[in-house]
Amino acid sequence: MRGFGKHERRWGSDTVATGKLVSEGSSPGTDTGASSTEEFVEVTLDLQDDDTIILRSVEPATFINIDNSNDVVSGFSGMDTPATASAPVSASRSPTMRRSSSNRLLQFSQELKAEAVAKARHFSQELKAELKRFSWSHGNASRILSSGASGGSTSGLESALAARAIRRQRAQLDRTRSGAQKALQGLKFISNGKNNHVKGWNEVQNNFDKLGKDGFLHRADFAQCIGMRDSKEFALELFDALGRRRRLQVENINREELYEFWSQITDQNFDSRLQLFFDMVDKNEDGRITEEEVKEIIMLSASANKLSRLKEQAEEYAALIMEELDPERLGYIELWQLETLLLQKDTYLNYSQALSYTSQALSQNLHGLRNRSPIRRMSRRLVYFLQENWRRIWVLSVWILIMIGLFLWKFFQYKQKDAYKVMGYCLLTAKGAGETLKFNMALILLPVCRNIITWMRSSKLGCFLPFDDNINFHKTIAAAIVIGIILHAGNHLTCDFPRLINESEVAYERNFGHDFGNRIPTYMDLVKGIEGVTGILMVIFMLVAFTLATRWFRRSLIKLPKPFDRLTGYNAFWYSHHLFILVYILLVIHGTFLYLVQGWYRKTTWMYLAVPVLLYAGERTLRFFRSGFYAVRLLKVAIYPGNVLTLQMSKPSQFRYKSGQYMFVQCPAVSPFEWHPFSITSAPGDDYLSIHIRQLGDWTHELKRIFSEACEPPMGGKSGLLRADETTKKSLPKLLIDGPYGAPAQDYQKYDVLLLVGLGIGATPFISILKDLLNNIVKMEEQADSISGSSRHSDQSVGSDNSSSHNKVSPKQKKTLKTTNAYFYWVTREQGSFDWFKGVMNEVAELDQRGVIEMHNYLTSVYEEGDARSALITMVQALNHAKNGVDIVSGTRVRTHFARPNWTKVLTKIGTKHANARIGVFYCGAPVLAKELSQLCYDYNQKGSTKFEFHKEHF
């Protein structure tokens, strides 16, 4: 039978096999001068039908009599049966105990009594000796336990220890199977991909072979060897804890020792992982964790998860943990208390809802989808594809049909000419492609007429035209122009011209004399002509503009040596695109001096271009004058962590916009020509305009530098942000704005439910939507209160006629909001990012009493929940939010989740909660996630009546 060990590091589980007992609780004795007095414990056990024993309690014995022979008589409580009773201890040499009808139970009770009493006496003596050595309350414990200490002080210590013993027993009883099962998912030192012992060990062995020297692995290489390259400090503490277990203090380990370490790290038993985590904190191996040790592990976890602010506040959060786990103020916590906090953190985080029921609904829906026949699945997908893309389909179909018609028209027209007999189908192809080029060169201007599109988006045409895809359509037309140039210029230069110059003089005079002159021209004569020069120059200019507009150059994905690095980035794209002015001039000239065409009315190039060019010229003229008309005054400037510049400016009286729209900004101090688009983060109801600009390129870098010089350093008592406002002594740079311009998110009000997803700075268009929703919610509540108050006043003061008249008017006064719920998911890599919109998130959490808006912050730099490197952070987060209502990571009332969201669960939860609803999914961020969300919306829309409509922001 196992009893009370000298330094037990783990208390037993609920159920123990027959014949074994795991226990260690006791009430310490006191030494007050009675040399013969000993203290014992009362153990309560349950004997189950399956021959197992459950430890119910270990408490100080109530009645203890010790005779001259120091034989002990201790009382045990009865078994948990209908006849349960407690038997007091008598003064006789044998215990008085209610006998059971089972001989086996009687025999076991006698053995257990003798063993428990002996171990209790031994443990009590050891505990007293240890307490004498322990510095209680900063050095007062030795005085309390000394022979000269008062009985009251000793009684206080006894009470504290007894209270902790009771809490420990309750915690052990509360450790249910569900809690233990949940714990298995926590405190994993290795990620799920490497948590498989055998598979992971093979990779660790390969790393050992690469990093090891002379058959030994150095301590400094341990992190890289086990896959914790990004958490080196944490891995070193883990190495030291594993070494202390083997009484080793070495800098090198061999392969066998590494395997032993790996086995303990990947142990699937939660108790083993918990003990290992405890050992990491308990560096002096006394079985206790002090506040200073808690502070050290918090700083270590914060460092591993790149949480610099949490590291600075480690002392505060260490005190918070001690306050929660050490209410007796003993100055230390034990293993069981750490486990209790870990298992009960979900109780503190009660605003985190489980998704099991939605996962079940998803599996059922997918199962139903799998049972469909292939023909039904194909037809279903076709119907959904048509429903989602019918606007794109009809626009592209009309466009393609127009191009085909123009090509065939010129193809057959030139087939009737004499030139066809010499040049053949090369001429027909070149002329057909040239006609499509005229059409596309005119059409490509319309998708970038932003003012016109913004106006048309709000009209009924928005129901039939996909204005969200204007930039994509612009790129598609550009691709068609490239194909047209290849066919047109390629056939002329490689086929038509060689056939013409090699024609006989007789055939030339008969077919081309009136077009090319009296003599046969040379190849260079054709190229040096007005048609040839203008054509070649257009090709060169468009090739430059097209190349610098590609993703590789515009996003600076291609790194070129200086000075060619100026060919990459937004500036190169912006300026090269202005070559189109020269292109259109050359195009008109080229179309005026056409070969084989006589008469100005047959030269139709100018006819194609007239209207689109005038519209675009008017657009640019409007922007030029409006930017000077919209004079703005900077009200406040702030520079946040993550290189984000916030500009708050006065709102011109004529500037009316919708949430989700954007505007162009120019700073003459940076560049008098460049305009850059930024989402508006203020709400339409605000009396100011605000934008958030992240440093991503040359222009934004210079803008931040200029405003940084204008900002003043933080004053005492204020935050460490660089700020400036109207009272700033230094003059702020001048700013010009132009807009607003339409964006997909501006149509959010037509959806029942919103799912807003922003990555990093991509959250900006949705902040305005959240603020607008909040303003509408507050207005509706105020209207409802005023209407109800007026109704009560009318009922009391006037008759039923006036009351009925009032009731007829009130429905008109009340404005309904179609959007019933909004879910905002913000995913970012840096903790400082949450400062950007801290005020908005706190305002929403405070004023949204009906729970219309649900916000979720995700920090990807922190390891996912269940990882040992983030376990303590999760505990502190749960405690602080429960006590103070503030998240320790974001500093707001919105909880911060760790790692990346499970988008499958997110969409399933929303779709299940809002059945038959029309859900608008708006995304702004990296293209990779856009594809995933779009595919998920496509998959879910095939399962049921809930419809997800995906929209992506384009800049």
C-alpha cells in the first residue's frame, strides 16, 4: 500500500485500484510544548462494487487519544452506503467502527487504518520540521513556529494550511472525466504535426545528425533539434527542467538522453505534461512555485509569443495569479492549484462558445451532399455557378460577341479587296484584330472612371452590372489588347509587308498603286512611314506600362539592383500608366493614315475613342478641381505601433459618403502628383474624416517621416504614441483629398447578416461599418424610447382619438435596420495592431447592449491554445478578463484568440445560427485567404437555404 511519500509531486486521480491508495493531504501538527501530543488525519474512502476505492477526503482527526505506549486510535468515516455513519474515536486501543456485513471490507479497513495512522504520524513530523525551515511571510514563519511564539499566530498558520487542504480536496473531487479529457488537449510542448512520437523522433534524429558533434548535442542546439527554433529561450528552460529530473547539469546530451527527453516531451499523459511544466517553473525543486517564479515563466511565455507588452506587465499578472490561487497568502502555489486553473480557464472565458453542434450539422449536410447522384451534383453546381456569376457571364458574353462581330465584319470586308489576292489571310486577320483593338482601347477607359461607377453603383444598374469587378474587367480588356496587338502587328510585320515588297511590278500597279505610290516600297519604307512609326511606338509604350503594372513589379516582388530598383513599386506603376496619354495621341494619328482606306468617314478610330476619352477627361478634370475645393484641416495625428499613421481631418460639408467607401489622398510635401487610395475609417455620422495608413512603400514611408517630424514627443502621464493636433506648435503638412469612391463593402446594408474579415490593415473598411451600425443601433433605441415615452404620455393626457392618431404616425418615424447581426474577425500578427482601433472596439462592446455586433480578434504570433508556450498566457487572459473585463493582449473588452481562425467552423456556426438568411461575406487582405473564403462560400451555398455572398476589396 502506497502512503505519504516525503515529497509527493502529484496527487492521485479519482479512482484507484483495490489494494492501492494514493493520498498525501494532512493537517500539520503544532508544537506548543506538549511533548506527548501527536496530530493525525481522518481519511474518508468509498469502496465501489467494482473493487475500486475513491478517496473522498483527508481531514484533521477530531478525537484523538494516545496512551502511554503511544498506540494510536483514529476514527474513520463509514463507507458511502445507505448505512453510512461516522464512528467517533474512543480511548481504547482499537478503533470503534461500524461493522459491515462484508469480511473483506472489515479486513481492508483494519489494514488501511494501521498504515494510514503510521504514515500520518511520519508525515506530520516531517511537515513540522519543514515548516520550521520555511520563511513564512517574509521571514516571520520561523518566529511563529518557535517555542516562544504565541498560540494565536500558530493558529493562523494552521487555519491557512487547513483551508488550503480543504480546497485541494474539493479540487480533486471536481476533476471530472470531462475535465480530464479536455486537459488532454492542453500543455502540448510539440505542435500537432510532430506530436506523433515515432514520426517526430525520426525528424529529431535527422536534426541530431546534422547538429550533433562527436555524438553529443549541445544545449544551445536543443531548440532547433526538437523544432522550437522560434522559442529558443523556452526550449532551454525545458532542457534544464528535463536535466534536473535526471540530476544532470550538463551542456551536452547524447542520443539516448535526447530520446529520453523527447519521450517525456511527447508524453500523451496530461499529468506527465503538467508535471514537466511545473518543473520548468519550480527551479529549486521544492514542490512550490513562488510569485517570482510565476513572473519568470510569464516573461518566458511572453517572449516566446512575441508579446512585448505582456512581458513588461509580468509582475502585475503574476500577482493576479497568486491572488487567485493563493487566497490563504502562504506565498506559494502547488501543482494541484496550477492544474485547477488550467482546467477551469474555460469557466472564466465563458464568452467562448462551443461549436460542436455546428460541426455536427455540417457533417450531416455534407453527408447529404455526398449521397446525391453525380448528375444531381453537377446540375446543382451549374445552377449555383449561374446564380453567383450571371452578371459577369452576360457582360463577358456581350463583350466577346461584339469583338467577334467586329472581327468578322472587317475580315469579310477586306476579303473583297484586291489586296487580299496578294496578302491573303494575313491581311484579313490583321484588319479584324485592328478593329477589336479600336473597340477595346475605347472600352478600357470606362472601368476606371471611378466617379461614374460610384454613381452607377447606387442606381438600379447595380443590380445588373458587376461593378465590384471593374478592375478585373479592366485587366481582362488589357489582356485582349495584348492579343490584338500580337495579331495585328505580327501579321503586318511578318506576313503582309514581306508579301508586298516581293510582289511583281505588274501586280503591284494593279492592286496597290493608288495606296503605296508608283514604285514598290522597301521594308524600311513601310516601317519608317507614319503608320509604322506610330504603331511601333504604341507597342513600346504599352509594353512598358503593361510590364510595370504586373503583380511582380507593382508589389516589388522582383528585386532589381540600383538604380533599376526604381522600376518596381507603386510609383513606377503610377507614372508608367500615364504613358497612355501618348498612346491615345499616337492611336488617333495611326488611325488617320491607314493603308488601304480612303475617305475620312471610313477612318473610324476617332469615332470609337471620342465618348470614352471625353468621359475620362471629364473625370480627371472633376478630380482636379474637387481636390482643391475640398479643403481639409488636420485635427489629429497619431503614429501607432506597426508603422501605422492615423490622420483625422475636418469633413467638408459637401463630402457625403457611405461606410466601406474610400478616398484618394495627396500630400504635396511628399509628391505633387501622386494620389493614393485609403479606406475611410470614420462613420458617415461623424463630424470628421479619418484614415489609417500603413507604411508599405516609398510614398507612405516618406509621409510617415514628414508627420513624425511634426509630432511632439509624449508628455508625462500620456501614452508613448507620437501625437499632434491643432495645438501643436509645429505646422502640419497640407493634405488634399478626393472622393468618395464606391467599394464592395458599401452595400452591406442589403444583407441580413454580415461577416467582416480583415487581415492586418485590411480591417480599415470594416471599422467604418461597425461604427455606422453602432450609430444606427443607438439611434433606433433612442427612437424606440422616445416613441414609447410619447405613447405613455399620450395615453395619460389625451383621449383615444389622439392616441390612435399618434399610433398611425409612429411606424413612419421608426426606421428599421435590415442587418440583424454582424460578425467581425480581425486577424493580425502584431500585438500593437490592436491599438489602432481600441477605442472603436471598446465603444461597440459598451453600447451594443443587444449583441448585434460580435467581434473576434486573432493574434497569429501566439501559439495556438493547448500549446505549452501559450498555456500560462491563456490562464492569465482568462483570469484578468473575469476579474477586470479587459483582455490582456488587446487591452480592450474583446477577447483575443490565438493562432488563425478555423474558417470552416466560423461559417458553419453563422450558417447554422442564421438559417435561410442572406449573409454578406466581405474580405480585405491577402489573396490566399480570399480564395479559401470564396471556396467555402461556394461549398456552403450548395447545402441549404442559407446563402453566403462573397465580396473582396480591390485597390
